[in-house]
Amino acid sequence: MSKKPSLKSELLFNLAFLAAAALLLGVGSVLVVSSVAPERAFPFILVIVTLDVGIFIVFGRYIVTRHVLRPVERLVAAADGVAAGDLAARAPDAETADFALLAARLNRMTDSLLDAQGQLVRSEKLASVGRLAAGVAHEIGNPLGAIGTYLDVLRRRGADPEVMAGLGRELERIDRIVRSLLDYARPKSEALQPVAVEHVVRTAFELLQGQGALKGVEAQLDVTPDVPSILGLAHELEQTLVNLLLNAVDAAPGGTVVVGARRWAYEPGHVPPHRAGDPAAAAFPRHPERRPSRVEFAPGLVGALLFVADSGPGVPPADRRTVFEPFYTTKAPGRGTGLGLAIVARAVDEMGGVVWVDGAREGGAAFKMFFPATR
């Protein structure tokens, strides 16, 4: 991309050109009139000077409007839009380097405000839903224990075995939901420690492979050797990957599931990151949404990108923001609580990272997590 001229250079060049043209026109006109009609030289010179001043004013106004006033109006309009709450407003590019830099800085400030707003909303949502989950789990836990006791009494008194089995299954389901609520609401008091991402990814993959949980899919491990270490909790990160892998297996029976990690420079922009084995970056279309970010994430921040991709039906673009909400699920009734991805989002947030979902090259969903590298 060619380097843009500075505002000072543009103004000096245009005004110098205008002044030189006016001077040459005036001098030439005076010389011609003096040689042809000397007696009319004075009034003609006054007319020429007046015309030169008028041209200078008109052309000067055009130059100032084009290079100064119009860019300032666009910047003011963008700033007013942001002040009115429209964080999607962006300052357009400019012809000169000075205003282009000012527009870029204003847009970066707007992006930072957007990131801070998103982080605040996520934190408040996690805190409020966590308090609600803790209260609900506590209130449900006590009667749930009493129901289990009564169920044992009925079983000993010879109640219908089929009915008792059905009650037992539903009771276990409620118990799983309560435990999931507690997992979601329970704050993590452990201090973050350096974590070897490559080791955690391989451990989660080998754990499920050893348990036979990946037999129904073509499972692949895609880890580059230069993945940096991050600050986190190894067991939490491993459990997060296990949850995402199990979801991918459920979403793509008989299909492909890929888990991996690589070194990546974080950008909150629109182009999804692609893997080293992809044929071309053009395979990943641009999306209008920005990735979630944090105020401490500077553009180009180096860290580790972890992903779990599958060849299932994917997540519709309209649902990619709500997929991490508590009780959101696409599974059939009775097969999921809708808390798995919410627990994943909370764990990632508490470890200082961000999580989002894109379309995968395999055709389904690609859940991605980014964590800054350790200093």
C-alpha cells in the first residue's frame, strides 16, 4: 500500500501551486497590457488582482474543505455516534496520513470500548447467573435428597419396579443438573500457573481415546510444536477440552473431529484463523461480527489458540453469541442440560482467555479458545 502524504505537504503544495499560478497569470497579464495599451494598465491590473484574489479564495476554500474540514466532519460524526451509544460507528479512511492516523486511533478507541463493554457484560452475566445457579442448586438439593430417601422406602415396600426405575432415572437427571449448576457457580480460588498447552491437549485427546469415546468418529490431533505456555489451570483446561470433544463427537457421529493448538497472534477482526494444513486463507469467509476480546488484549497479542472442530451440522451464525448461555442446547430433551458450554465459557473467562465459535473447514463448528502467552 502506497504511503499517504501528510496534511502539511498537501496544503503547502496546493497553496504554493495556486500562488505561483496566480503570480504568473498576473505578471503575464500586466506585461501584455503594458505593451499593447499602457494607458489602460492600471484598471486592468486592478481587475486581474481582484480575479486572482477571488480564484485564490475559491480554490483555497476547496483545498481546506477537502483536506481539513471534510475529514474533521467525518471524525466528529463517528465520535458523536460512539457517544450516542453506537459502538458500531467507525471513522472512514482519509486521504492524508494525519487524518488517516487519527481515524485509526479513534476506531481503535471505539474497539477498546466495545471490548470493555463486552467483557463487563460477560462478567456481570457470569456473576449474576452464578449466584442464581448457586441459590437454585442449594434450594433443590435438600428436597432432592428427601425424594431419594422416599424413593428407597417405596422400593423396599415393593412398589412397581418399572415405575421405580423411571423415577430413579429422572432423579439422577435432576441430580446431574444440580451438580452442573454447582460446577458453574463454584468460584475457582486456585492461582493460575504456567500451563504447557501441547501437553494438556494431548492428554485430553489420549484420555478420551483410551476410554473409547472417540471410536464413533475419525479423531485427529493437530498440534504445532511452537505452541507457547499460558497461565491457567491444567485440570480445568483439560476438562474444558474434554467437554468440547464430547460435544463434537455427539454433533458428528461417524464424521471427523479435530482437536489442536497452535501459536497465534490475536486479532479481534473478522477473518477466522486458519490451520497450517489449509489450502488457502480464502477458504474462510469474513464475518460481520467481531470476536470477543478483553481490554488487556492488544492487537497482535501472541498466545495459544486451542480449537475443537467437527464435521457436524455446525452452529448457525445467529446462535453463535447465545451458544455459551446457560441452558442453551441443541440436543434432544433428556440428553443435555445446556450447561456444558456455559461452564466452558466461565472456565475460559476465569483463566483470562476468550472463547468463540466459527465455521469449521470440516463443515461443522469450530470452538476456539485463546490465551495470552506467559511473559
